[in-house]
Amino acid sequence: MRRSLGFATALGFIVVAAATARAEVKTMDITFKSGDDEVKGFLAEPDGKGPFPAIVVIQEWWGLTDWIKENAKRLAEQGYVALAPDLYRGKVATDPTMARRLMGGLPADRAVRDLKGAVEALAARDNVDKSRLASIGWCMGGGYSLDAAIAEPTLAGTVIYYGHLMTDPKTIASLKVPLLGNFGGQDQGIPPADVKAFEEAVKKAGGRVDFKIYPDAGHAFASSKDPSVFRPADAKDADARTDAFLSKVLKGK
């Protein structure tokens, strides 16, 4: 009995060690080109040579926070090379007033250029499969994730968490990238009617889109630190949808 128990325990350690090895990631700060600018970014990548699928991870209006970096690491644990560009050039908001000012001061064309630069930086890495690239963003970053899908039509997929949408028929018709979106039914800035109208327009134009509206959730329901806003069950479901979508478009699973 003791030998059996010892063997089982040893086997358990092996399994845990193997799982831990698969989950280990490397992180580093890098710089990449965006036009004539040098942009900093946080990179998380799995151990091994790859080539791995890759994802551009786009910040909320707060900036390149620890929360965004944790999400990049979480994605790396799933087998993706994840790059979170610093759109604010080193600034991180500490309160909503500062966040609103930083977001308002961010030139949209520069942000999209930075995202294109991030895509190019990932594609140039030896451990990245440049044919399997995606984007994901929350809040402000969710809107820019959609902008990335327009600017980089070769992306394999784009994830939008309660980000701004668009109404221009020509722009919508140009969308070729599969979209996944998670939205709040109580979001005053991005109301459900706008989400449904956009989804219908994309489908009518022949695009691929899968949006879900969580009826009792507000804006930032999956990322807010405010317990009155954060909805654990909805966030868990949205993240599971995201994981499944990314696995499908980037890994064919």
C-alpha cells in the first residue's frame, strides 16, 4: 500500500510539474517601430521555439496596467505570443479624470499606427506564425481592437470587450476578420441597440460576427476593480467565449 501511495504521489508530482512547465512563460519589455516612433510594449511568450500564434493585447483607458500585463501572461500560458503596446507612451492613469484626459489626448491615427506596428513586430519574431495573428481589447482597447481588424484585414480574429463600434456601411462592409464581442446590457455608452444594429450590419455584409450581450452587466463588467461593476459570472463566461474563439481561429480547435 505504501509503495502504491508513494507511486501515486510521485506520479502526481510529475503531472503537476508537467502542467507547470506548460504554463511557464517568459516576459520582457520590448520596443518596436511605429512609423518614425519607437514604441514600448510588454511581451509574454510561451517557452519553446514555436512557431506560436500571436495576439496584440490592447489596453483600457487606464493605460498599460498590471491587469493588461496579467492578461498577456494568461494568453501566453495558453500558447500565444502576446504583445501589449504602450499606447500612452509610459503614462498610466490613477483615477477616471486622468484616464479620460489620456484617452482624449491619444491621437486615433497614432494609436492605429502603433497597433499596426505591433502586428508587424509580432510577425517578424522567429517564434511567431505570422499567418495566425489576432487582437483583443477592453473598453477603449475594445474599440481599437475593431480598428485593428479594419487596418489589418489579414488578422485571423478580433475580440472586442465593450468597445466602440461603427455605423458607416462602407467600413462595415470592409470587415473581413472574424469578430467576437462581449457587451453589457446596461452599458450607457454602448447601448444594446447599437450592438445589435452593428452585428446585423456585419452579417448582412457577409462578415463573421458573434456578439453576446449580458443583460444585467454594465460597461467594464469583466475588467473593473469596482465590485459594484465587476460581474464574476458574466466575466467568466465572456472569457470562456474568448478562449474558445481564439483557440478556433488561431489553432483550428
